Amino acid sequence: MIDPMKTRLPSEDLAARVPPGQVLTDKFPVLTYGPTPQFDPRTWDFRVTGLVEQPMRWTYEEFHALPRSEMVADFHCVTTWSRLDNRWEGVRISDLMKLVRLRPEAQRRR
């Protein structure tokens, strides 16, 4: 449960950006179960497999070198909190998919 001391109801000027019943927070509440897995960039990889002409794999270093994009967006959690104007940075799936060739039987939905 979110600490009510760290959340607030949206002001009138922000109410249109917040779903009904949500409260605003300035932090990302940590909602987890169990221990946090250890991360080792030497063994991490990202793979694209399935209906592709050739499966692809990137190491952490290779993935980190891919072109990155930035965006600002609101985040609304199902546990009734919202955090506005978050800056996100990373590799867009649309950019990643430009590197992948789908097999003819794969259907793209746009």
C-alpha cells in the first residue's frame, strides 16, 4: 500500500491527466515480492527469436550501444498512484524491429 503521507490528490489543473481514483506521487513506490535478482552485464543478453528470418542476440554492451531515444510521459499504476512527467530513455522496440527481418508468415499489426 502507498504511504498516504507521500501522495496527494491532483490539483484542478492536473486532474485531466490523472485517472479517477488515482493519487499523485513524486517517487516510484517499490512494489516487489522476494529478493531482487542480481544483475551481471557480462552474462545478460537480449534475444529476438520466433518468426524471424534469423534469430538475433545482443550482449549488454552491444544493446547499450544501440541508438537511444528519450520521451516524457505520465505513468499510471494499477495500484492507484500516478507519477507525471517522467523522463524515459532507452531503445524503442520500433527501432529494434528495424534490425529484424520477419518471416513471410509473420503478420505485422500497425
